[in-house]
Amino acid sequence: VYPIFAQSSMAELGTDIHKAAAFLKQGNPVAIPTETVYGLAANALDEKAVRKIYEVKNRPLHNPLILHLSGKEELDKYVNDIPTVAHQLIEHFWPGPLTLLLQKKETVPEIITHGMPRVAVRVPNHPLTLELLKNLSFPLAAPSANPSGYISPTQAEHVQQQIGTKIPYILDGGNCTQGIESTIVGFDNNEVIIYRLGAVSMEEIENITGDVSFYIRDENTPQAPGMLLKHYSPRTPFYLTEDYLLTIKNMEEKKIGLLLFKQPKINLNITQQEVLSVNGNLKEAASNLYAAMHRLDAANLDVIIAEKFPDDGIGKAINDRLERAAVR
Ligand code: TXA
Ligand code: MG
């Protein structure tokens, strides 16, 4: 078996799904592209292989993992009691960036769910990864391929920079088209509960199912231990503000990086500026978000200031990520 920490070289970057499959079959983790962010994948049915994901990411062991399937036909192998409304969502959004929390079967190893009665499942929508999954006889467990707590990767190069010395292979699928993690939903009978905002907006779900509600965090129940408050965080001090002009004014002596939705109307005298969508398109902004955060964090700034986004559509998910990035 590939020695993950004895590796002196960087991961190989390529588009060979058979090579990726070979590493996975040997029990090694491989980074895979999805439409949302890159995942750090391992054979979900091999406990030792899954354990390596936690080691590479330095992820707390109680934080459960999403099961990535090759298609909805695989679902019955791993879950029970699928509500009608879940079937509707599957028909609409799979393959795609929607993760469902469903009653797990015995076939799902303990290391995936850590004592929870439900397992998170999705079918990712990326041609290379779908082809890879169809070549495997097991599903892939895959969290985002970043060190725990850090900004998620949306390009193979981000993975290479963050964990490249710890894994043998990165399947390079180019830039992730959505750029923000999957939306996670659970069910109370036939009611939809959103656990994590993501690439599928609340409005898109409500168009299919009618009103949804939000999971309310309760620190006393281990329902969703991974929905950690501090998350997606750059190493540079990060502030989220409603009025970036005012915030900049209060930090005059500093080397400032600015993360903006649209092109500002005036020329600002700051060190580095990232505009996520010149024309103010939220979907485009989401797809550019993490790459811009990676660039800002690599620019040796004293501080990064992000503006609050419009709170509708995918803007809600962007604000969620920015809020968590700003938690100290
Ligand atoms: O878009 C995505 O979902 C990406 C790509 C790679 O598929 N994956 C991803 O995984 O974002 P991760 O591990 O970074 O985030 C998944 C979240 C975590 O907060 C985890 O705690 C939660 O889902 N989760 C996983 N299984 C769960 C379960 N059985 N019950 C409650 N929460 C769960
Ligand atoms: Mg993550």
C-alpha cells in the first residue's frame, strides 16, 4: 500500500481515470474533480483507505463523509426509507450538487457516519469522475480536498499546493464549474430541511418541493458535527462587511485585499482587488469565489476585506461561506 506520509514527491496530475482507479483499488486516496469543488476520495467500503482521508486533511475523526455514487441506481445498496420528496429531488438534481441525508443501511461502514443513523449521498456531475465511478465496484467517500478548516479547492493546482505531498494522484478535471459545495438536505417525513446551503439554491428546491426549512444548529446534539462554524478560512485575517469603503478607511495603514461582487464605481487605492463578477452575476461569482480567496491569501496581505453579497439565490450560500471564513 502506498505510504502516504513517506512521500517526498508531489502528487502526479493527470486525466487518466484508470490510473486513478488503480490507486483507489490499492487503498490510496486520490483527489477528484466535481462540479462543486475537488474532493479527496477513497474507497468508502475500505476502512483503512477512508482513514487516510482523515490523516491527509487533518480532519477531526467524528466528522462524517459524503458517499459519492455513480448513479441513482446505486442508492438502494446503501440507504433505506427514501421519502417521496427525496425521489423528486433526485429526479431533478442528480447528477448534480445536491446531497441527501438518508437512513443508512448496514453496508455503510461506521467510519463514514460515526454513529449517525443517516448517511450523506450524492451523484457528482463531472464527466471524468462519473466515468471513474462507473469503473469502480465501490462508492467513493470524499470530503473537499483542503486541509481541514481551510479554503476549498476549485482547481487541481489548489489541491497540489495544499496536500500535494500527501497523495499519489490528482485527477485534473479543470476548474469546477459551480465553485461552491453541494447543498445538503435532510427530511422530516416528507418535509425538506436544509443543513448546508450550496450550489443548489433554496429557491430552486422550493420550486420542486414547496416550502423548506433550515436546520437550526444545536451545540448539544451531534446531528451535524461537521457544520463547523469556523470553516473555509484563509490564513490572512478576514473581515466581512456591509460597507467596505468605511472598513477600508478604518484600516488605512494596512496592506489590504478586497473581495468584491461587482466592479466598484470608483478606483480604490488598495493592494489587491478581486471582482467575482464584473456584471454582477451570482452564479459566476460563486464559481470564482474560492480561486479569488486562494489568490488573496497567497498575496502576503495584512487583511482581506470581503463585501456582503445580495442575500438571494446562490448569494445566500456565498454569504454563508464568507461568514464562516470571518469567524476568528
Ligand atoms: O460539494 C460537496 O459536497 C463536496 C464534493 C467533494 O462532493 N464535498 C464536501 O464534503 O463538501 P465535506 O466533507 O467537505 O462537507 C460535507 C459536510 C460536512 O460538514 C459533514 O459534517 C456533513 O457534510 N455530513 C456528512 N455526512 C453527514 C451525516 N451523515 N450527517 C450529517 N452531516 C453530514
Ligand atoms: Mg469541506
